Amino acid sequence: MPVGMRTLERNTDNFFAGGGQAAFWPADIVAGVEPSTDKLLQGRVFSYADTQRHRLGPNFQQLPVNRPLVEVRNNQRDGFMQQSIPSGTVNYEPNSLAAGMPSEAPPAPMSRNHIEGEATQQRISKTEDFYQAGERYRSLGKMDRDHLVGNLVDDLGKADKKIQKRMVKNLSSADAAMGKRVAKGLKL
């Protein structure tokens, strides 16, 4: 169900203020819209907000780059990066000091999904573990490919031969020419 569109039409003037502090997470959705039942997305709904709190502090939603058009009401009082000056002494519920406010928002209607069957964990039949890495390597210009191979040879040159051989095998699986170049640079 389309609910709107976000258009990124310009680069930020200050990378840290407009990009480095940006906090995107899949739980940041319009009220009444639910995330899909995809298991990977469900895990990220929980973990990303926790990551942003760890990275930017508990009041990351109040930073200008993350602040919505409506006032942020997360009942956080004080703490790192507090952008407003909360009034009153109560920021918890239930309470008897502030006429019960703040209070929990009423529940939004939720859809119900009927699921039937057996959930299993198994290998997928078609794996392309190295495809994307090979595509990325082949998309680079000659100079960038040369720099990448040089950096790999330099860093792998400090590793044990066993690790060098395993890495050359992986690199060759992504792109045979890249694997040969790294093997030659490592004198394997």
C-alpha cells in the first residue's frame, strides 16, 4: 500500500550533520503501517534501532537529520544529545503525579496472518556466493583493479601460505583473472 514517497534531491552541505548522524531503521514507519512478516526484516526492526541508540545516543530521533515533522515524543528525559528542554518531573507511566501522563499510546489495528506448514532450515539449491564480488571487480576501471590487486597482495603477503591459498581460491571463484593476478603477486 503506497503511503508516500521520499525523494533525495541533493547532497548534504555538512557530511557529519547531514549524513554521519543519519539513522535509518525499518521500524521508523508511518503509524498504522506494519512491516512485512519477512524474518530477516523482523530481526532488523528490533536490532537497527538498538544500533542507532548505541551509535548516536538515546535521543537520536531528535537530531535535525532524523527529526520528523511532528514532535518526537519518546518520553526520554535528559541524557546524551537531548535537543529539547522537557518540562515537568514525570516521564514514566503509570504515575500519579501528572494525571497519568505520559501514557502509552492506544494500540493500532494490526493485521492477522494465518500461517500453516512447517518451518525448516535447509540449503538453497542455487547458490552464487561469489557472483556479486566478481561483478564488482569487473565493474572497476583498470587503475582501480590494479590498486585492489596490489592492496590484496600487500595485505595477504603478511599472512600464512595456507591463508594465502584459501584467499586466492575465493578470489578466483569471484573472478579467475583477479585470482591469477593475486596468486602471481604472492608467488604461489
